[in-house]
Amino acid sequence: MADTLVVTPDITFIREVMASGGEDLKKCYQCATCSVVCELSPDEAPFPRRQMVYAQWGLRDRLMADPAIWLCHQCNDCSTRCPRGVRPGDVLAAIRQQVVLHYAAPRFLGRWLSQPRSIPLVLGIPAALLTLALLARDRVADALGLSVVPTGRIVFAYSSLFPRWMLNGFFGFFALLAFVAILVGVLRFWRAMRAAVPADRRGQPVAGLISSTLSALARIVTHRNFASCTTARSRFVSHVCTMFGFIALAVVSLWVITAAYNPLIRGDFVYPFSFWNPWKILANVGGVAVLAGCCLMIRDRLRENGSASSSSYADWALLFTLLLVTITGFFTEGLHFMRLEPHRHVAYFVHLVFAFTALMYLPYTKFAHLAYRGAAMVFAERYGQTREASSMAPVNRQDAQQEG
């Protein structure tokens, strides 16, 4: 006698998915065309057909623990070939955003940031916090015995109003909070994926954790999965520009932050950099790459909107945040080298607000997708849920057990 399965649909979840970009969900009639045409879908556990069924039935818990949601890169090959005009890529994108909101710590921040009406507060809170830091700057400096000596070498500094110790401490503190929040969310997600694996398979991964991590990292850095797309192949260029642009900016920022104890720095460290300083050149190249990537993404989304794909509020919020950070950065740099007072300081404050906004809310926006997608890719590699991993499962299982 077959076991009885009782399905209790989460109606609220269905409405949330449909409201955040998956409005075509109910049109799907399970023909499985999407799973057949997807170049990333594994043979043993193909997607996205199964995920579409779960979403139609309102099975929130199953989808919240499903790594396949993140193996989809929304290339829209499935959407353009669907006989009903359904866009599975958009549905999975909406579910991914629900995953971020579900595991967010604290969760109310994720819900709050997903609402357009919260934009004034979203920008107002970082501006208020940065203003309070500036007002407390002198008192903190006196209490800590810090002194700021402005310098006119190469270019005149921001240290009179925005001392480096204050910015490093301010951004460092909130960066730590953001890191803890995203770590808590990803660990919750990992435990849910782990619990969803059948008990008899949890101790039998097909690959080791280290090898799975390296494989997933290689896929992320090379954007290899995007190269499999046909409908949205142009997204490969825009995503690569944005990713490597941010890597360049992160390297420069890390160099500046660690200047006081960086053993690689010889002689006096002068900041801000001169225009032809190699670090300034790297930062400008990174900024141009991010700007180009954002413009390409906007172009692609405007072309696809209403046909192969549609863009949600989360998509546009991410793109405009990146644009505002980059544009205000270049604008500030121009005013700085023109030595316009007090314009450069006002522009720098605005740039810092947007940069702080991106950092402070990272665990609750599409910025967090990199962490969740990375965790899902590692998990899928480890348990043979990718196309390549499933094909090599018999070979890798012994290696995985030896690695532990």
C-alpha cells in the first residue's frame, strides 16, 4: 500500500513569489520543456520543472532547502522555449529572493528592504549614522589620543573632515556586522540543504568539501555557466565586468585600510593617491568596469523586459545602487582634483552614504546572492547535484570519503 502524502500549500508563499516577479507561475502545465532545454540541468535531478511544481503547490520549506534554485543562472533559454509563454527563469529568480528573505538575520530587515516605499528610510539611516560619526569625530579622537595632520603632498587630503581612522573604524564595524549577518543566513541555508538530503545519503557525498569548494569557486570566477546560455549570452560580459571591477576596487580599498601595518608598503604612505598612482589607476579601471557592466545589464533588461524575462524591484535596486556608488565616486574624484571647496567634501559625503548603503544592506539584497549561490554550488558539487558531478559520481565517491 502506497504511503499517503498530505500537501499543505502555503498560499502566502505563492502570492509572494507571484508578486516578486513570478506572476506566470500558474500558467505552467508541467510539460518539462524547461528541464530538457536547460544546459545546466543534471540528468538525475533535472530542474526547473520540479521547482515549478513545488512553487505551484506552495511548498515553501522544500524550495527554501533546494540548491537547484541557485544552479539556475536565469539565462532564459527555458523561458523562450516554453509553449505556454511561462518564464521559469523569473519564477526561480523570485524564489531566490524569497530564500534570502527567509534566512536573513534579522529577518525583518529583509522584508523591510524588499518594499519600494522604504527607500527614504533605506537611504536616510546610513546618512544619519555617517552624520553622527562625523559629529562625534573630534571627541573620539581626543579620547583615543589621535591627531590628524593634513598633508598637501600630491593632492590635498580629506583628513580634515573625513579622517582615515574614522572611516576605517566606521566602515569596518558595519562590514563586520554585515559579514556576521550573511554568515548566519548562509549557515541556516546550509543546514536546511543538509537536512533535506535523505538520511542514507548524508554520509555519502560524491566529492570532498575542499574539492567541491574549489570547483564552485572556479565556476564563479570564470562565469563558466553563463557561457552555456544562448538567449542571454550577453549577460556573460556584463557580469564579468561588474565582478572583476569590484574585485579591483576591493583590492585597492584593502590596501588603503591596511596601510598602517602593511609590510609591503615601504616609505611614506600618501593618501589620497595622485592621479597616475598605480593604485588610483587600478581603482579607476575597476570603477569603469563596474559602470560598463551596469550599463550593459540595464540595456539587456530593457531589451528582455516583457519577452524572455522581466525585472523585479530587487534587480533594479541592485543596479541603481551600483550605479550611484560608481557615478558619485567618479564625480567626487573630479571635484577633488579640481580642488573645489566645499563641493568635494559634500560629494564625498554623498558617495560614502551610497557606499555605506550597499555595504550595510548587503545581507538582504541581491548582493547576498553571491554567498547563497556559492554555498548552493558547493553543496550541489559535493552531493552530485550538478550535471558534471552526477556524471562523475561513481569515480568521486571514494575520493570524497577519503577526504572526509
